[in-house]
Amino acid sequence: MGFFSFFGRVLFASIFILSAWQAFNEFGTDGGPAAKELAPKFTVFKNNLSSKLGVALPDVDATHLAGAVIALKGLGGILFVLNSNIGALLLIIQLAFTTPLIYDFYNFSPDTPKFGVILNDFLQQAALFGALFFFIGMKNSIPKRGQISKKKDYLKSVVPSHLFSERGSNLVVINPGSANIRIGLASQDTPLDFPHCIARHTTQVPKINVQDQMLSTQVTTAQHMEREKAYDKIATALKIPFLDEEVTKNSFPRKMGRIDGNNPQNSRKEAAFDWTDVYEKDSNTSSALESSENRATTKEAMDHDQHEDANAKELGSSKHQYRQFIFGEEALQISPMAPYTLRRPIRRGHLNISQHYPMQQVFEDVLAIWDFILTEKLHIPLSERNMYSALLVLPETFDTREIKELLSIVLRDLHFSSAVVHQEGLAAAFGNGLSTGCIVNMGAQVTSVICIEDGVALPTTGKTLPFGGEDISRCLLWTQRHHQTWPQIRTDLYTKPIDLLMLNRLKETYCEIKEGKLEAVAVVHSYEDGMPAASHKTSLTALNVPPMGLFHPMLLVPDAYPPPPSVWFHDYEDMLEDTWHMDFSRRPEISDGLYPSMNVGYPMWESYPVFAAKPKKEEKIGLAEAITRSILSTGRIDLQRKLFSSIQLIGGVALTRGLVPAVEERVLLAIPSTEAIDRVEVLQSRGNPTFVAWKGGAILGVLDFAREGWLRREEWIHSGVRIGKGRKYKDSHFLQAQAMYYINS
């Protein structure tokens, strides 16, 4: 390629070099033919210019003009061959001076024969003029080898910690999930893992504890029979007693003892949760009074909450003021007797919009939670956020409408200067330094599978399974109750989120996938009516069964949540079409409350019907089948073999002991015998699987030097989904992957 470039420059410059050589040989004492041709032309040009300007121009010797032209041609041609911009510039100056003088077609009538000849020569010189400009433009647009090598050397020699501290100090990486949100500066090693929920003070009567608690949580007879069949399959695989055998052997309740919740012999993992203090702190009160207020767990306090309306005036005048908002784990530990309603803005991998949780409330809660974390935890006040950029790492389950709304919250409401979106699966691949792999994201409520090839997500391989870690916790409770090992306490996961916290901790501590009978002595806590937690020591059994629900989803019986109305998915400002300039007429199925230009308020849900529409299809299959179908859908045997050997488990459930060999064994069994695949391998994560997607997002943001795909706050606010340079925001499956070179170098 370099030889052809050099050969082309020689041919092009030969016109000028040979012309200059000939003129130099004929120069003599009077300048030769070149000076004789230039003298009359220049005289006419000088006279015309003097008459126009009204100023007499000095005389110039034609010999000097001819010498200058020869020098420009010769020196410019030689430097041009050497690939120098200066040579091209000298030739441009020479052409700009001589072309209008020598080829003066404008001094002849179009009817004369000489006009056409001179005009043709003039156009040829103009073509050379343009070619030289093209050479300079192309040469400047291609980075120099020195610049490329310097950038490579910098990326290879720079200390990663210095690079992250330098470029990540003003980049906030946000990875929202159904249960928790991972958020932090890219320069940090690990993010803040914060429960994605908010509790708001309410005066509603009757009070509801959880915003979306009005659900059908009863297991049907058919579901119960399917669950028992799934248990028997797992019992056969794990070589443990069947459910009916265990129940028959234990016809009487197991002995369980109640112990003191403050027993110092209890391990830290078995310590009870404390109820949240829901009152505003008053600095004017004495320390003794403040101490009594902070408990807020006595029976008198609960009775006081039950009579809130009757004592509203007294509360308003006293120093016992309720906190308006409570976030995170504190919100999950609020007494069910306190006047608060818990809200989770994301549920099952989507915004939790339903007839019980209006769209505007969901957006307000997301904004409130994120603003609280940024201000109180990361110490980034609203006035300083214009100096920060945000990188959203979003699950593949999100649709375009949800992505757009979250971007609006980040740019419009949280005042970040710019933002970009990356897929969770793709970010996880970067977090582990992979260019190709099958990413299995096992979160609290959703499990998703997607394949990555050479740093690009393959949208056709995406699978979404409607179960996760919280379903394993619910299954743990069901298993113990059927084995009669659970204490006679009221454990309600739907109205008492603190019970779910307890079950999640038991699952993480004791559940494991292994063959044989798995039992453990644990402390179970009961949280009743806001009273201090009571502890019950019991022997839990069949602890290896609940995690196997990942492969037998009928065991988990995922709870069904009502979907948002069908019009939610009809995004009339379509992100994939050029529709921003169109005027939309009011559609007959849209009421006033749903019309895009109107304020969306609570009345829109008054006559809300439940629709069965889902934004993306959920698979009713187990984890092994989902991974197998996802990889086999690629259709290429070489890629399939590589993906089966590069499975990556991320998310909190990935920490389950014994899960890796179980996935390898069951995926290998799920591969059809007609497929030429004989090896399945789950790669070990380089870091905590819970944070690997967040870390990958931080890497993408730090290494994205150009930042051409970032959305600017002003562009988003004024143009909506239309971005500068005529581009529009795409669905998460169409997000551009970053170059894998930086990870490998």
C-alpha cells in the first residue's frame, strides 16, 4: 500500500517537476519563453486591477516572476513526492497565481476558437488545484503512526489505578436492578449496593404496607401439584427423601425452642434486624428522651400509630414528627404498624407500573431514590452534577420506552451533563475481560441469558426467565413448612418485607447444591406487630432443594404481577423511527389522561383493566434449557463451541455454593445428541459476580476516550429522542459495543 501511494505521488508531481526543469534550462538571461508568456498577461492583469482599485501598482520584472514560478514548481513537486503538506501547499500557491494569468479565457469571446482551448486548459489546472486540496484533507484526517503508537504505548504503560482515578472521578456508573441498585464513581473499586426501594409516609385509610401488595399470592391446586412433582424430581437427582416420605415420618411437629434474641452466643449472621426509627430526630430534646424515641418499638408506640387520625393534631404540635421518606434497608425494616407504604419502582426487570402503582409515582420514586443516594451517600449535590457524567448499565429486559424515561430522569431531573447506556450483559463481559461468552445474569427477580460475540451482543440469543433469588427464598420457606421445620410464627413476605430480608440471609448462609441430605441448625426470627424480634432455634432441612428451582422452575411458582396497560408499550415517540417531526393526532383509544401532551395523573388508572400484554416474552423453562437454546440459536458450530466453553454467571444468585458444577452438568445433558458439543465450562468470575456488570460499565466509561455516542443534556432536553448529527437513540439491543482492543492490550 505504501509503494502504490509513493508511485502515485511521483506520477502526479512529475507534471510540475518536468515543467520546472524545462523552464530552468530555457531560462537564460531574459527568463526564456516562460517570462515572455507571463509578461503581457501580467501587464493586462495589473492594468485591470489598477483601474479597479484606483491605485497605480509597481512594475515587476517578468524574469523574477518566471523564477518564482520555477522555484514553486520544482521545490513543491519534490516535497510532494516526499509526502509533505508543505509541497502540496507550494504547488497550490503556484497554480493559484499562474492559472488565471496564463489561461485567461475571460479575455476572449465565446465565439472565438481560442476561447474553448484556453477554457479546457483552465479546467485541467483547476482539477490539479482540487486534487492537491484533497491530498491535504485526506492526509490530515488519517492519524499519524506516531500518534497511534503513543496512544497504544500510553494504554499499555499507564497504571490502571491512575487511569481510573484520572478519568473516573467525574463518572457515575448506575446499575439499577429489581431489588438493589449498584451505584458509585467509576474510580471506586466497588459500588454502593443499595436496596432499590422507598417508604413514604401515608395517611391513607385503610393503609397498605406495600404499594403493589394487592396481588393473587395464593398457589392454585394445579401449581401445588406441579411443585410437588418438581420436588420429587429434585429429590431423585439429589438422592434425598421424597416430600411425602418426610411428611409421613414427621407426623408430629419437630421440637423447636425459643431463645433470647439478644443471646451473645448467636453469630452475627443470625442477629435479628432492628425496626427502623420512623421519627424525625429533634436536637433540642434531652438524651434520655431521644433514646426513648429512637426505639419506636414498644406496644404503646404501635397503639399510637393505630390511632394516627385521632391524634393528628397532637402529633402535628408535638416533637414526634414522622419522616416523610425512608430509603433502602431502613425502608424494608419499617414496622407494618407504622403509617408507611413501601414502593419498589422496578419489579421483575421492568418499571413497576400497574393499576396499583401509577407511572408518575414510579418516576417520582426513581428520582427520589437516586437523588438521595447521590446527595447523601456519594456526596454529589444537585448544584455540582453538571460536572459529572452518568453511565447507565441497564438489563436486557428493559424496553425502549423504559430506557428513554430513565435517560430523561438522569439528564433532565438529576442534571448530569451527559449520559450513555450500555447493556448489562455486554458490561459484564467487559468486567471479566471477555470478548465472547454466554452471560447468565441471575438477579433477585429475573434471570436473563444473552450471548456476546467479539464485544457485540446478539439480540436473537436473549432469554428472560421470570424467577430469581427472591423466589428461591420463598421456596425455602415453603420447603420448611412442608417439612414441619418452620416455627409456628406468622412469616409474610408480601406485607412484611423484613421477613424477606431474614429469608434471604438464611438462603445465602445455608442453601447449597449438593447430593445427600442437607440440614443445618439455624436461628429464625419472628417480627410481630413492631415488637422486638423473637428468636427460634430450629433444624432446617432439604436446604439443597430451593436452589435447584433454577433448573425446575415449577418448584418456585413465580408470583405474577399485573402488567402495565397496553398503551404503555405504544411509544408514539418511537425511538427506532424518524417520527419526531410528525404531528400526531389524538387516537380514539387514548383518553385525556394518557395523551402525550397532557399532564399524566392518577385519574388515568380509575377505569384501568388488566391486560395480558408483555413487553418481552418470558420463557417457561429452566436455566439449563435457556442457556442451551440461547447458544444453539447462533447457528454456527464454531461459535457454539466457544460459547459453551465460556459461560459466565453473574448476579447475587451466582454466589450459591455448588451452582457452577450443577450448571455445567445440566447444560451438557440439555444439549441434543445431534449437536457436536462435548464440553461445557463455566468461567470463574474475576470479581464479585454481583458487581461485575457495574465494574464492566466503569471500564467502558473510562476507556471510551472519544465519547462520541454520549447524549448531552441540552440535546436530550431540547430534541428528545433525536440526537445531534441526525441520529436517534436505539433499543438496548442496538447499542454500539466498544472496541475490545483496549482490554486485550
